[in-house]
Amino acid sequence: MDCYHTVDCAGAGEIVEKKSRFIANIYPAASEEEAFRHLEEIKKMYWDARHHCWAYVIGRNPASERMSDDGEPAGTAGKPILEVLRGKGLTDVFLVVTRYFGGTLLGTGGLVRAYTSAAAEAIAHTEIITRIHGFKLKITTDYTGLGKLQYLLAQRGLHILDTVYTEKVEIYVLVPDEEEGALHKAVLEGTGGQALMEKQESCWFALAEDGVRLYEQP
């Protein structure tokens, strides 16, 4: 299936370690330029902080990855943040952790744990979604075939966008690309070839707790 995991909205979290504050902010970001705009916003917001350490993962096959320790000892900030993003399998995402020094040195291990925990805290306060590439399908049937089609679509976990009732019934459904062949066969067999299928525009979509979300861009 052509799909990927990302965040649908910005999120923020904070931890305190030996009086040092670690403020983490995560954003959707489809380009380096977009990621750096968020970084500049954070720098202005927390202008008096000592460090703004960050990482991003953008794109797929392969993804572009960058990170920065921003003055912290090498490998103690940017890499732990990046590893959290990798561990969640996220892409098109930017995460920055701002540190206010509390007066006590944390040591290499302490910094790694703190930046890892702060990054995880930001992710815990956003929503991870799976964007799926597919298409909108219009299925036209008579009323005797409606129940069978509704059962078939529900059995395959496909989301119905709309149902229009006139002399016939028109069902508009979201279909992942990989489901196309199997669904076409199942609809024909299930309705004895009576249902008409019309493939419409391609799209990206995600199934979330509050319903389906459609996206114009990948």
C-alpha cells in the first residue's frame, strides 16, 4: 500500500530535568523551508533560551533527514530527537527541543535521555495519522443490491463518503490503490454484474477518530 505515517497537527510537550527545562514542539513539514520557518518561530518565541536542537524527516524512498545539536555536546540532542522520529516511523515532520539551562550539568547520558523524553512528550501531544493513496469510486446499483454492497464495503473496511438515493443508488467510497482489483471483482460477483463502477479522482486520505480526512497534497 502506498502510505506513510506523519503528524496531522502541531504538538508541544515539556519536561524538567535537574531544573533545566526542555520544551519540545513538533510540526508537519513537507519541505526544509517549511521546517526552518517553524525553527525561526521557535527562536523568536524562546529568544532567551540557550539551545534550540532539532531534527526533521522529509519525503520518502529515500527520506531526507537532518539534525542539529545547536551547541550541545555532539550526538546528545539532534540524534536522539531524530531517533524518536525514526522509531515512530514518521516523515514530513519537524521537531525542535528548546532548552533553558537550570545550572546543573546533566552529562552526556543525561542529555540524551532528556532530549529523547522531551521529543516523545511532544509526539504524545499531537496526532499520528497514516496517509493512504487511493481514489474515489462511484458505485451505482439498484435498491436490491444496496444491502449486499454496504456489507461488502464494511467487510473490507472501506469508508463510504456519501450515498445518493434516486431511481438508483449511488455510493461514493474511498478505495486504497491496492484494493482496486479485488474490490472490482468482489462487487461484480456480489451483485451479479449489475453494479456499475466509475473510478474518479485520485487522492490522499487518512482515517482518524473524528472521521475521514482528505488531502490535496501528499
